[in-house]
Amino acid sequence: MSTSQNQQIQILKAASSKINEVDFDNVTFGSVFTDHLFECDYIQGAWQTPTIKPYAPFLLDPSARVFHYGQAVFEGMKAYKDTNDSIWLFRPDENYKRFNKSAVRMAMPEVPETIFMEGLNELLKLDQAWIKKGLGNSLYIRPFMIATGSGVMASPSDNYKFMILLSPAKAYYSGEVKVLIAEHYSRAANGGIGAAKAAGNYAAQFYPTSLANQAGFQQVIWTDDATHTMLEEAGTMNVFFRINDTLFTAPTSERILDGITRKSLIEIAQKEGIAVSVRPVLVSELVAAAKDGSLKEIFGAGTAAVVNPIAGFSYQEVYYELPKTENSYASLLKEKLTNIQNKLAEDSFGWTVKV
Ligand code: COI
């Protein structure tokens, strides 16, 4: 383990702030970054001095393994500001654990908790002016790690860079989305890296998703690679299906990301007295429920997406429009979740952590 994991963070402040150039009400998700970033290099088995410095491009050797073999993992988290200007994180320990789980799967070093958490806390304090108050506002946090070691041999790198970026965020999707159910392409397979937040899992979706976009759908709901009969996740979010008054969602697996919003919604729903069934959901039962009217809602859940209603789905060239449901589970669960995250309601689960 590192010789330097308890080192003080070195802080180099930006000469000026870009904050006044940002239109916070119209920011596109993931396109604007705060004045500073956090960085810590791992060189030949040791974590180096953690540093906060002005956000800027950096140099890498063209043979760095991340470019050739995609050795890269990331997380998605959010910070919120309450009415007293205190800053809050939502279940950061879950993101930290999942980050290192992803790192292990990709043969990368685990990031020590002090580096991850202290780096994040100090960065948030420094750039706290970028966190806007009020429901719908947040600061999206993108911790990530890349293999920086040079050489195109297909083996794990010796050197890595761990960084944290901050980006003011509103909704990921602007309104309801239409989805296509995958019949041929797959996001993940058993024994693969589907449960890791590995960069390549996202790149692998770009081509099939762009085909879906051309056909008028914003997202794909992936099905299991072996039979394409079970509904899995949507890549940017886990998915929930309401059939009659029961909420169904697929169990997490080697192929499905263990979403933190997903598991929080399951607990909130249960507390609200909603029946939740975590079990494989078949495409055939979804189609049958859409046909007989018992399918009331589909929604996605993720850190970036929060809770996003799905307007309808297409399967085998047939489009099934969902009914407009009053008192939808999606809006109830979104309200309960975001009120906890923004400290507008009591957090009886103990999920929020003050920075
Ligand atoms: C997140 O929700 O944080 C994600 O990582 C999804 C990403 C595609 C924006």
C-alpha cells in the first residue's frame, strides 16, 4: 500500500474563477467543469502526493494503456446544497465501495479511502460556490481512474491516475424518454464486466444506441446476452416496471450495475407501502402487460438520470405507448428521494453525509 496515503493534500488555486461565465439554468449535463480538479497518481505501487489544482488538460504518453486497452473506471455521484448552505453527499460510501470493486475487476489498484473521501471533501469545499441550491440543482461528481503507464503490451499498467471532476448538473434527460428493447446487441455478458463502472461498458453501447436514436428512441433497454428474453438495465440507468400496483426490477448480477439510486428507491418504495418484486422481468410479460393494460409505468433510475419516466417502448418493430398515470410511482419516488438528497425531508435512512 501507499507510503503517502495520509499525506496532506497540496492545493494550487486557480488565479481566477470561470463561474460568472456559466449559465447555471441552461447547463447541458456534463459539459461544464468547476475551477479545480483533484488528482493523485499511483506510481510503481505507491500513491503520490494528492493534489487539487486548476482544471486543465494534461499530457499522457501516446502508448498509455488507457488508450489501447481501455483500463479505466469511474463513478457518478452528486453533491447538494441545503437552505443553510451546508453541502451534502448521498451515500458516498456506496460509490467508494463500487469504485474499488470496479478497479479490482479491471486489474487496477484500489484507491485508499482517505484519498478518495478527503480529496472529494476538500475539492467540494474549494468549489462550493458552484453548487446551486434548490430541487433540480446539484453538482455532479465524476471520480475516475485511468492506466497511465506507457507501453502497448496487453497487461495491466504499473501507473495510474485517479482524478475527481465536478460539473454543475440539472436533469440528464429533458423529459420522458422512448426506449427500444434490445433484440440483437448486448451490453454485458456473464463473466464479463457489466457490473463494473468500466469506461468500455459505456463505449460499447454507443453504436447500438445511435441506431436507436436514429429510429427516434433515446435509450436502449438491454436484454440478457444469452436469450434476449430478460430485461436488464438501460445503460445510463436501472429500470423499474409497474405492473398493476407492483414495482418490478431485475436483480443485480454480473451483467447489471448495482445502482445506488436503484437500491435507494427499492427501500423508499417499501417504506411507502409499495409492493416491490426484485426478480428477472421477461420481455414477453412486459409486452403482455402493455397489451392487457396492466403495465402502468416504466421508469429509469440513476445518479445522473435521477428518476426518469419512460413514455413507451418498442419491441419487434411495435411501439407500445404507456398510459398517462396519475399519482405515478415515478413522481412519488422521485419526490421522496430528491427531498432526502436536498435535505428538504427527514433522512430516516441515514443516507446523507455532510461535507
Ligand atoms: C451516472 O448516473 O452517474 C452515470 O454514471 C451514468 C452516466 C452515463 C452519466
